[in-house]
Amino acid sequence: MDPFYASIILFVGRAWDAITDPTVGFLVSRSPWTRFGRMMPWIVLSTPLAVLCYFLIWYVPSVDEGKVVWYLFFYCSFQTLQTCFHVPYSALTMFISTEQKERDSATAYRMTVEVLGTLIGTAVQGQIVGMANAPCISTGEDLNSTDLQVSTEVNITEPHVSLQHLRNAYMIASGVICSIYVVCALVLFLGVKEQKETCRVRTEPMSFFQGIRMVMGHGPYAKLVMGFLFTSLAFMFLEGNFALFCSYTLGFRNDFQNILLVIMLSATLAIPFWQWFLTKFGKKTAVYVGTTSVVPFLVSVVLVPSSLIVTYIVSFAAGVSVAAAFLLPWSMLPDVVDDFKVQNPESQGHEAIFYSFYVFFTKFASGVSLGVSTLSLDFAGYVTRGCTQPAEVDLTLKILVSAAPIILIIIGLLIFISYPINEEKRQGNRKLLNEQRLYYLIRTEAADIMGEQLSPDEKFKLITRNLQEVLGEERLKEILKERELKVYWGTATTGKPHVAYFVPMSKIADFLKAGCEVTILFADLHAYLDNMKAPWELLELRVQYYEQIIKAMLESIGVPLDKLKFVKGTDYQLSREYTLDVYRLSSMVTEHDAKKAGAEVVKQVEHPLLSGLLYPGLQALDEEYLKVDAQFGGVDQRKIFTLAEKYLPSLGYTKRIHMMNPMVPGLTGGKMSSSEEESKIDLLDKNQEVKKKLKKAFCEPGNVENNGVLSFVKHVLFPLHSEFVIKRDPKWGGDKVYKDYEEVEKDFAAEQIHPGDLKASVELALNKLLDPIRKKFETPVLKKLTASAYPEPSKNKGGAKGNPKQTTDEEEVIPSRLDIRVGKVISVEKHPDADSLYLETIDVGEEQPRTVVSGLVAYISQEQLQDRLVVLLCNLKPQKMRGIESQAMLLCASIEGEPRKVEPLDPPEGSAPGDRVFVEGYESGKPDDELKPKKKVFEKLQVDLKISGECAAQWKDQNLMTKLGQITCKTLKGGNIS
């Protein structure tokens, strides 16, 4: 074959091989688990085809036409099939054991046998093919002469090196190699059993390009691969050119095969030593010592005069270092995968992707080594099969086996300086992974065991614990004696779920422990019917968001998703049968009953839409169409549940059981609401936002009523962890572990737990729950979904579809756009440049107090302002007043006249800095981040801000309130507010 075509085949084959490594890794990671494992089917099924393709690579077709296509096809096919074997084979290490020590031992054993196999393969192939090798071409002193006659005569006079003889030798060698390949695959299949991590929730499959970003985006993996890319390239330069170096530069043409055998034998014997060394001194130390140990010998083999004994010594030393280069990458790769699992507990099952990319980079280094070596030697004037070579070739070989490897080793070791996984980090990761496995084992497998072993009475207690009320207890007990309970929980896909959703999630965990069959309903149609809280055009996006966030919450608390059934409302609520039942039900339910049933769930407005009256009936019908025994919800849905019990039998359907959670108080003391920003902590809030909201939360010392912080401990943290730790300074008694919630409540009521310590401890526990959720939603896909499902108001000016009169809060001039808060004056002094102005420092519940400049000098003394609670407007654009920036406006009541009278507004007794002030009827809605001066929002609202005859602050006769009561002033009845 023409050398040009041969080079094309090699190039295309290498390029194809580069594509197949990550592709196969991606496919392996997405393949399902079988009774033989997840890796083993790839190995077994690829073996016979790989053997056939390898054999046909060495078969020479009888026709000349089509040879290029023949070899290209079978060469590429073999590369693909060998990748299908090698990638899962390499990744098997992660599935043999979860223990680092056992995996390291298995890796050392595997690499020892692999090097031994290379040694045997080199010897077998070399002996069979070596008998058919043609002798070198003697060209005398003139190396550039090309006496074709010599070559021809050699082939004619030496029958044992005829072309046919050479073909037969390669065919025999390929047959032997194929036999070994099959035997090894059988030994692997019969002797190795994969271990499946049944305690871990499997991640949803990701796309190919997501896999690439995930792998290369993990810092330790990128540094490991880049470091070994350079060191592997160094050893490939050495291995690839050492035979030519021995033959031509050192003059040991007849000994080079023995020298290569010494290298491989040395490597085989040295691997156990390096395994002991890395166990004793650490893997990172082993990299530095093992890789640099070859450098002195690389220098000596070039500088010391040619000596066979020195060459053997150098070969043995090189083999020791080659062993380190063989072993360490495969030994360190599981550590990187473990580190990824620790940092991404919600993203699992990607081991094959990590291994396939490392295989890809290893082959890339091999290709670079081959290409650079070939081009360099060709440029230096290398003569194929020449008995001697030009001086330039000798110099090139010295560079390729000495200088180039040394430089590459230095670069690789410099990269390893920043490699972060040392022995301390490895052991820390091992501990964290064991904790993760134990946690998920308790939450999944233990749940299965509990469900099977619990008695009906024990199941009843578990199902009903922490519930406020159960309608149909006797029916529940009867079902538990006969079979497992079927229950559903539904959520309307309206506003963003918040941390109070952990209450039903933890209850769902109880249901699963009790062996219940649980369905989760994403009630998208209900969301639309409830005064169009979810506009029709956003309905599908909201469902997708809810599905992702609810699943992330369940994974965060260790609930196995494969034991749950997820249903979307519109998948069955638009059917003919369901619609007919809606009409039948609407002919029975009175307007009074429908309105009463939805009073605490459906948004109440002065002129309610018909859709809100349909809402309770649809929720009742869901019980029948989901084929459940019970519905679970908050106690706010009790009236809907009683409507279902009253009317479902009238349709010929069975009355269901209804189980109700208590309503968890929000951070402001009332109901935690998606629409009231200050009352809730969003699931995607950052750590600092959680701290800020908890700091402002209502948590009065000794008060256990309407305490949202304590309620979260009771209804979420205790059911999940069966204990709660109060973190506090040793001088205040140090940390205390509570095994029973009543003890926490008792100590808090007795003021033995400080509100600050309670909040700090809840913050720590809450962030542990939120971290995996926040991590999952950092992906570009979910960020885009969040932005699309909940667009900024300015991006949705058109309002809801079919309701052109509806406008956004941002367009309406309404009081909820004002960020009014309670503040406490920390310090007050005269403005240095203005006698009529005070310069005040005021705490408004943020990390740092605000600076406020106010013109109150003529109306109130410094002593009266100092340490006083005041009311401030906090989202005006900051502006400088006589050179000092004022960051808020202190709101006062005033009456014009001679003299003008001014009094600061008074918050209700017991208020705290940061408490939100709102106008009755406008509790919902998020304040503007900053009021635009050109819009004059405050100026328009200020016209209607007045003081009533009872000294209450009002806007259009609606009181200004905090969670604790009215905003007032002392004496200025009928005054204005500014």
C-alpha cells in the first residue's frame, strides 16, 4: 500500500478514536443497571466483535482495489470496540468497592497485571514477528544513496523474509493476541462482580455537552489530567524512541528487544513498591518522587559513553519510573471522582465519563508523541531500515529520549503544585462520602425495611405524627390492617416554593417509611383558576420549575424519587370524563358552599371570578381520579376536605381520608406566604439572605406562640434528623444536643435558649438542606427555567392573557412598592455643615446601619431621638445633603401653622429593627429595589398619607401596620405624613 494511504488510515483512525472515548463514556454513564452490572455488558458484548476486527486488520485481501476502505473500516471499528472494552474496564475500579484503600489495592494489582501483560505481549509478538523481520539495508558510507538493487537482492536471497512470510507471521501473532483477548474477557466476566450503590439516588441523565462541561469544570480533575498529560507525554517520547536510540545512537541493535524487556520487567516488579510508597507517604509525594527518579538516568544515558551495562541499568531505573507513571494516574483518578461526589452530592453516576476523558487525553498524548517523533526523525534524515543513521538523527534521538521528556516532566510537576487533593483531603472526602452513604441508606433502604416490619398500629402512629387533624381515623386503621395506604399531596404551581414546603416533604418521608404509596400532584389547572396566580402562558414553565424544585427538595432530605409517582393535573383534568364530573358537581354545590370551601386557599377579592368557585370542586374530584385512599394537605384546606366528604358520595364515589398538617408560622409571625417576601425564605436564597431574614424573624425571648423559627425545628428538623443541636459559645454553656422537641420548647420558654443562638443553629441546619438545591439550580438550564417561569414584572407588562386591563404592580402606584421599615436610632448628632440638620445612624435590620440626614433640629431634641424606634422609607434613591449621603427618609407626622408641629411616627410596642411596615390590604407584593425619582411613586402616594382622629397612620383610610399592630403618632390628629 502507498505510504500516503497508510498515513491517512492512521490519522483518520486516531481522530475517530478521539471521538469515541468521550462518546462511549457518556453512553456508559447513561446505560441502565443489569443483573450483570452496568460495565460488564459493554465488555462482554464488545469482545467478540473486537477480536474479529483485530484479526481482519492483519488479513490482506486478495484484491488490490478497496484495500484502503477495508483497512480504514476495520481499523476504526477496532478502535471503537476496544474503547467499548477499555472505558468500562477502567471505570470498574469505582464499582469493585467504595473503600479508598481497597480501590487503591485493586488499582495496584490491575496495573501490575497490565504491565505484565504488556511484557508478555511484547515478548510473544516480538518473537513471532521478529523471525520474519528483514535485515537492515547496508548503504556503506553514503547514507543518502538509495541502492534499490540491494533492497531487492535482500528480499530475493532471503526467502524467510519474503512478503508472504511476513504476512503469515503477523496473522499468527494476531491469532495469538485474539485468543489472549478472549481468555482475559472471560476471566473478567467470571471473576469480577460490580457493586451497586443502592443507597444512592441516581441523577437524571445529562446531555453529552453537559457531561463535557461537568468533567472539565471540576478543578482537581482538570489539574490531574493536565499534569499527567505532560508526564505521560514525556514517558511516551522515551518509550516510543528508546528502541531506535538503542539501535542507532548506542549501537545495540541486536539487544534492544532485551532492553525493552528489562524496562517492562522492572516496571512489573516496581508497581508493588510504589503502592507501598503512596500508602506510606501519600500519592502527591509519590508523583514527585516517582516521576523525577528517571531524570538522572535520562541525563546519564546521553552523556555517558555507550555501554551496554550502563544501558541496562538505565533501562531498569526507567522501568521503576515507568511503573509510577502507569500506576499513579489510575490510582488518583478515583480520588478526583470522590471529590466530585462530595462537592456534587446530587449529581451521581458519571464515573465512566471521568475515565473516558482520561483515556482520551492519554491517547491524545500518544498521538502527539508519535506525530512529533515521526516528523522530527523525518526532518533529520532518518533512513528506514538503515544499518546506520546520519549524525542529525542521533542528535534528534537524544533530544527525544532525554531533553524533551525532562522538560515535559518539569511542566507536569509544576501543574501538580496546584493539585488540591492531598492525604488530608482524601481522608476528609472518604469520611464525608461514608456519611452520605449512611444518610441515604437510612433514608431509602431503611425505609423499605421499616415499611415491611412495622405493625399497623406503628404505621398509624408514624403516618399521623405531627399532624393537627385526621378526618377518617377509623377508616385509616382498617386499611392499614389490610394493605398499604394510597395517599396524595397536591401543590398549585403558583409562586416560588419556600422553606415551609419542607414540612409536607418531611411528612412524605414519614409516609414512605410507613410503606404508603405516595402520589405528588402538580396542580397546574388549579394555579390558573385561583385568580390566575399562574398566567396561562406561564403554566407549563411553572410546572417544570415546581417539578425540578420539589424533586431537589426530596433529594435533599433523602427521599427516593423512584418510590414516588408524579402527576400533572392537566394530564387528566381536561379529559371528557373529568369535565363531565365537574359539570355534575357544579349542579350540586351551592355558591355559598364553594366560596366557603375556598375561603382560606383561594385568593379572596371583592368581585371573585367564577374560576375560584370551581377550584374546591376540582380538588375534591382529584381524590377519585388519582385513585387514592387519602389526601394530605395543610389545615387551611380543611373546608375543601369537608366539601369533598359531603359531595363525592353524591356522585357515587367513596369518601376519602383527610390528613392535615398544622400551618407553620412565617418569619413575621403569621402564615408563611409565597407572596409575602418578608414572611418566607426562598429555596434559592443565598446564605447571606437566609441570615438576614432569620435575623429579622419574629422570635421573642420566651414566646413560643407564632414562632416560625421554633415551628421549623418542630416540623422539619426533628422529623428528618430526630435531634437538634443548639450551637453556642462555651461561655454560655456550649453546644447542646436535644433529642426531643418538647425539651427545646421548654428551654426556650424558660429563656435558657437565646433567640440569637436558636436562629444561628436553625440557619446552619437550613443551609445544609438548601445547599444541594442551590447547587442544582446553578446550571444554565435551570437558571433559564427559573427566569422564564418567574419573569421580572417589567418583562411582563402585558398582564395575563385574556385580561388586557390587568397591569403589573410596577405600573400601579400602590403602597406595597414602598419599603417602609422600623428602625432604631443608634446615634444622633448635628450635621457638621448645617445647623438645621441631624446626622443619624439607624439600625434597619441589615448587616450595617444606615446613615440618615433629617431636618428635625427645630422640632425634636437629640435626647428624644437617641435610642428611639422610628419608621423609615428605605428604598428612595440615596442623595447627598450638604455633602453627606442620606440613605433613607425618617417618616414624621406634621401640622402646618405657626409654629409648625412635627412628630416622628411610633411603631407598636415590642417592634424590632427591620420589621416591615405595610398598608392593610397591601400586605402582598415586593417593594421596588429603588424608587425611580422620575416616576414620583412616593410623591403620588404621599398625598393620601394622613393621621386619623385616633392618631393612627393611614393611607386612604387603611392603617399602616406591622405584625404587632398599628403605626401611630402621639398628638397630631389629622396631620400629614412626610
